[in-house]
Amino acid sequence: MGKLSKVEAHAPVRVPLATTPLGIWGSLQAGRRNVLELIPEIATHAPILSGTTGKRWHMVMDPDALHRILREKVEDYPKSLVTKLILEPAIGNSLFVAEGAEWMWQRRTAAPVFTHRNIAALAPVMTTAATRAAARFDAAAGRAIDAFDEMVTATFEVISDVTFSGQGFERAGVHKAIEAYIGQAAKLSLLDILGAPAWVPRPGRMFSAPALRQMKKMADGSIDQRRQRPATGVPDLLDLLLEGEDPKSGRKMNVDELRDNLLTFIVAGHETTALTLAWSLYLCAFDPKVQDEARAEAQGALGDRAATVTDLPALPLIRRIVDEALRMYPPAAFLSRTALKADTLCGREIRPQDTVILPIYAMHRHHAHWKDPDAFDPSRFSDPKSVKRFSYLPFGDGPRICIGASFALQEAVIILATLLARFRFGLVPGKAPKPVMILTLRPEGGVWLTVERA
Ligand code: HEM
């Protein structure tokens, strides 16, 4: 294989943020290439940026203003309509999209499902997926693999095993339907957020309705089966949600609500975790010194076992690599809200119906909050208290913070430690991953890495 170019060796890949002010045509053209390029470079320096592109919008990077939007005034800044339009066909009015009382009872019902104890009890599923991924990597040793593709397989095994495991759930079929959906549905999202006129052609407007129907039918079948024949052993997310009820009203989820929420966990949970892992492996390949230290840590803790939940305290560097990957390549690279009331953010007037964009990608590379923000440096997270609140938001914050954050972090550390203990990863010259924003921040063309047995 060839040598790395100067650019490849210098810094981990990044999105070329826009350096000139973009008018609507520029925005639309950039939007079609890569939504993240709509975020201007200056967003990594300024506290707030505002503009009008069909609609009035504000990009907010200031931690105090973010605190106000996500925590203090959360009811005045609901998720934007466009988020709902994209997600509703697949996951209904579930936890991720609902607002107000509809959201609150579902959150109260689902919160006990994600307690530390329940998540820890599901770790063996993650260890099994890590072992299987290691076997696939072993078979590929000496060659290059697409680490993203492999990690999607691993995280889908985990999430399908803890939601609809058992008969009646055709894993490959559901996976295909979800992938097709995610791949297509949201290519247009920022165009809509920035108020592109209705006649602008939207790529991927056509979701596959029959595929979605099929997916829901399969999910309903699994729920039905589980109701008739409760599973024995460690309760998974389906069992826990079946048993769950709103502690305040006693309301329980009906089949539609159960299905929509479990599909939400699959849609929200598997690709995001796969991305975290793929970018973590890429960063380790980029920095062999960090990779060697992480391998020593993993080998010291695991020997030749796969990682389990009890190993987590012995894997602090692996955890910091995951934290840093989530900073540099946040899978949810921007969040969006619609202002309901007049307000002031960073001295700027916010009017009802203004769009408020939270550009997580730009915040995580903001020069006021991070030293040398484009550099890979897991030691930033050595002292979690040194990270200013509301400047690091890979999982959002406030009442709507990701319900699956601990689940995802536990899974990522178990899989990453298992792989680093056994393999050495290297970059493939000329095949640097290209971060592109679709529904999530994805590496276009995959994350190609060489794999050698350690
Ligand atoms: C590294 C992996 C993950 C990342 C980066 C991530 C990121 C996020 C973010 C940023 C939000 C907040 C969205 C907003 O405020 O607009 C969110 C919400 C959510 N996530 Fe995750 N997530 C991940 C894994 C998971 C997993 C594993 C699950 C479930 C098993 C999950 C389920 C959810 C749900 C249900 C919500 C909505 C919560 C609510 O509104 O009450 N996520 N996630």
C-alpha cells in the first residue's frame, strides 16, 4: 500500500466549514453536498450567528444560551417540526419526537428501563457482539476492512438482541428497512430547516412505505409472541418496557406505543454507537502512540478474554478515546429547535417561530472552549470536571438528554477494548474517511483501516 500524504498525516479528517458568507443558492448547493458545510467556520469562534434563508435562524454555540434552550426554557424550544416530519413515519409519536405531556409520561415509563443495574445486566450481549466482531476481524487480518460496516453489524446485533430477540424477528429484513430509511429520509433535513422553497427538488423524499410497514409488522409479531410467552433469564428492553408503567398515572404502553419506542431505540441507538466506534478506531489508527497505550491498557485488563462490564473501571483510556471521538465526530452533529416565545439569547432578539440550530459539531471544535480543537487528544477528558458544562453535548442535555447514553458508552468501551487488545489498526493511504452529515454524521465511503493481529 502507498504512503500517507502530508495532509493525511497532519490532522484527523474534518469537515471543510464554509469560510465565505453563503447566500441561499450557495447554501442549497453546499447542502446537497454536505449539510455540515452549511455551518460556517466562524461558528467555531462566535457565541451566536443569525441569518435569514427563507426563515429566520440562529446558530447557538454559547454554553449559557444552550443551558437556557435545553434546560431552563425547554418548553419554549420544542424540537423543530422538520425533525418530527422525518422521524414520524418510522417511529410514530414516540419518546424521541413527542412533546409536553405525551413526551413526559413516556419518559417516566422508559426511564427505569435504563437504570445502571438493567444496563449492566445486558452487558453479556455486548461482550458476545464484541467476540463475534473480533472473529470477523481475525478472518480479515492482513487486509483492509471497512470498520464502519463491521461496527454497524456489531451494534445492530446488540440492539436487536435487546429489543426484539427471539423468533418472529427477522434481523436482516428489519436492518435493511432501517438502513434504507436512515440513508434516504434525512438527506434533506437542513434544507428544510433553513426554509428552502417547496419547489427545490429534495433528494430521497420517497421513503419506502411498504418496507416500513413490513418492519412494523415484524416488530408487532415479536411483541405479541413475548406477551404470550414471557422470556426467562435477564430481562431485555422489550421485557422491561412491557412491564413498565408511568409511576404517576399508572398508564402502560399499548402495542403501538411499545413498538414505536422499541423501533426508536433501534433507530436512535445502533448507527450512532457504530459511528462512535468507527471514528474511535480511525483516531487510534491515526495516532499509533495512543493506540499502543490503549492496547497495553486493554491487554492488561483482559488478557485474551473479551471485555465485560466488570472490566470498565480498568479501561479509563479506552473510555477517554470514546469521549474524544464523540467530541470530534458527534454522531448527532446538529440539533434543531423552534422558538415558541420571544426571547433574548446572547443579547440577540429571538422571535416566535425562529429556527434555533445547535451545531454540536462546531461547538465541539469551538476555540473558546477547546485548546487546539482539531487535534486528537483523549487526555482532555482526564478530569471530566475541566470540561465546561454545555460545551460538550454529544448526547444533548436537560430533560431530553439521550436516554441511551450509558447503554451506548458501555457498549462502545466493551467493543473497542476487545478489538484493541487483539488487533493493530492502520490508515489506508488515499482512503481517508469523509465526514458527511445525513441524519447522523457519517463517513462517506466507510472507514477503511488495515487490520493486523497484535
Ligand atoms: C453514541 C450513541 C448515541 C448518541 C451520540 C446519541 C445522541 C442523542 C442525542 C444528541 C439526543 C438528544 C436529541 C435532541 O435533544 O434533539 C438523543 C436522544 C435520544 N436517544 Fe440517543 N444517542 C446515542 C445512543 C442511543 C441509544 C443506544 C439509545 C437507546 C437504546 C438512544 C435512544 C435515544 C432516545 C429514546 C432519545 C430521546 C430522548 C427524549 O427525548 O426523551 N440513543 N440521543
